[in-house]
Amino acid sequence: MNAAPLFRPEKTELKIGFLPLTDCAVLVAAQERGLFEKYGLEVSLEREVSWANIRDRVAFGSLDAAHMLAPMPLAATLGIDGLGIPMQSAFSMGLNGSAITLSNTLMDELKTICSDCFESTPLKATALKKLIDAKPDRKLVFAHVFPYSQHHYLLNAWLEDAGIDPVNDVELKVIPPPQMVAQLASGEIDGYSSGEPWNQVAVQQGIGSVAITSYEIWNNGPGKVLGVTQKWAAQNPQTHRAIVAALLEAAQWLDHPHGRSQTAEWMSREDYLNVPLEQIRGPLMGQYQFSLDEPARTLPDFNCFYRHGATIPWHSHGAFFLQQMSQGGQLKKSVDQQAVLDSVYKLDVYRDVAEKLGLPYPLDNHKAETVNQSAWVLKRASKPIAMGSSQITLARLSGQVSQLNP
């Protein structure tokens, strides 16, 4: 006798969007391993060209769900993203996974102006500050992927840590991730903050070098989420849960080396990232190359898909994004923070799915950030959850995030 299905999807044929980035891996793994079908879904994964396209297509219903930057559902719900169609997320697609890359021309200049700045890691923007002070008439141009993105906020934090004003001392512009390398090569930009594989592509083509990874700035900081509109979630609660269930299974499998190796091969295909395998595999397997003239460094947590609570849509991450939006002038009105987080970061949905799958889930919506600088165990959970460091290496950013702790 067959067991009753865990979910009864209201809608079974779905279109889910993604950008060609390594952290879409959970979607690819779920699709290629038949996990969507396991939960009664027939999914078409659709590659998009920009985060604005993702936002628009989800907002207007031509996509059911999508790979999104973690702050995007918040910005949409707050009405500051240009459309104002409320969105939500019940699943984090992973932690870490991005970096700040500088052109090799700029990196050589920085080594000349301050060779001592390169004697320790992670690399601070100190040499960049010295160059800006020495050449005040020159305005360096840096790109990030979207105004409401962890990439934007971490780039700002890295610059500010060295006393660089991101508004007045440099020029910032938005470029879709796949276009970053070409614009770096042409000299239109001097550096960028983006997810993989686009940092490794620049390194392996001899165009750029990585200054610092997101993991080195904030151990196990937020990255991407699965986003849907609030209207869609209300109309399709069982479908939403079925998607989350498939992705939870995929995320667990991706934390095994063979899962990562196989998914790297899938993602290299033309219908996914369309990038050579060697430019995808390294970071996924914990081997990260900062420049072409040095060996890869071991960064086992550069991508976290399940471990360290990577799939949990923490309210504490949302509170950080609200803080950055407010301090950066993106959010100009006061809001009921708890009400906004409750409507956008749907831990109730996550808990429901995790319980049905027999997986651990947190009892609280927030976790303390910056406090744990090594591995620890979250005991306020249905079952204890092994967690990782949440250390932040930039003093100013660490102070900002610490203010959010209960």
C-alpha cells in the first residue's frame, strides 16, 4: 500500500527562474535528481539574464518562483523595488558564495602603493584607500549585481572599513553577473562584487584577482533565497511546501562531495551556466583560486547548501537587510520591522515542511550573529543543529550586525 503523499499541490506545472550562478545548485540538483517529480511537481527551470528580469517575471506571474537575492522579497514588500508587489521566502538557497574581484591592472597598482597591505588575509581595502588619496581626481568604478543585494552591502562594508565613502569616493553601478567579466576586461569597471562562477572566470582568464570572499567578510552570511509573491503563496500553499521539500532534499545531497561534483557537471551545460566545468568545480569542492599566479586556497565553506542551517530563512538576516536599506537611504520610512519580517521570511512554512520530512528546525526566528566564532550547536531546535561560525572580520560591519542581536 502506498503512503499518502506529504503534500497535495494545487498547481503542478511550474516555471522557476534562475540566474546562471553556482548558487542555483539546489534547483539544478532537485531537477536532475527527480526531486520535484517526487513531490508531484513538473518543473521547467528558466534561465534569466538579470535580477530585474527575475523580479518582473515573478511579480507579474510568468514565473511561479525564482532564485532571488535574499533582500529582494523584502524590497518588493516594502514597495521600494520599483514594482511594490509583496513577496516572501520560506527557503534559503545557501550561505556565502560570492566575492569581490579587482582587475589585475588595479591589483598591481595596489601592490605598488602598499605592498605591506598584502602581507595578511583577509585583504582589507587599505591599499585602495591609499590609491584614492594619492589620486583624488581619478574615480574608480565598481559594480555590484542589484541595489538590494548582499553583494552591494558587503562591497559598501569593505570600502567603508578602510574609510572609503562608497557614494563620493568611487562610482558604483549595477551590472548583471554574466556581464561582469567582459566589462572588467574592457576597462569599463575596475572591480565587482558578484557570485560564482564569475569571479573564477575572471581569475582563470587572467583578467582579475579576488580581493576577498563573502565568507571572509562574514562567515556564513546570507546569500540567495527562493522567492514567490505573497499572492501566489496564499493561492498555492501545498505547491509552495512541495517545492521547499524538494529543495531541502537537494540541499542535503549537495553537502556531500559526490553531490557537488555531479552538480558541477550538470551546471556546466549550455542550458544552465554554460561555463567550463573547471570554472565551477573548484569553489564547490572547497578549492578557491584568488589569482592565476598562486595555488588554490582551501575554503570548505565557500558554498554551504544545508549544513550550518543554510536553508533556514532567518529573521536575523532579514533584520540586517532592513538595517542596511535604512542606513543606505534605500528605505526612507519607518516600518514595523517584526511585521515585515513575519510576512516575508516564512519560518512557519519552513518548519512545517521540515517536520514532515523529519528534519531539524529552529524554535526561534532569530539567531545571534557575530557571537560564535567557531562551530557550535543550536539547541533551541526540534533536534540540535550543528552550526558554523558567524564571525565578521570588518569592525564597522560587525558592530552594525551586533546591534541586531536580541
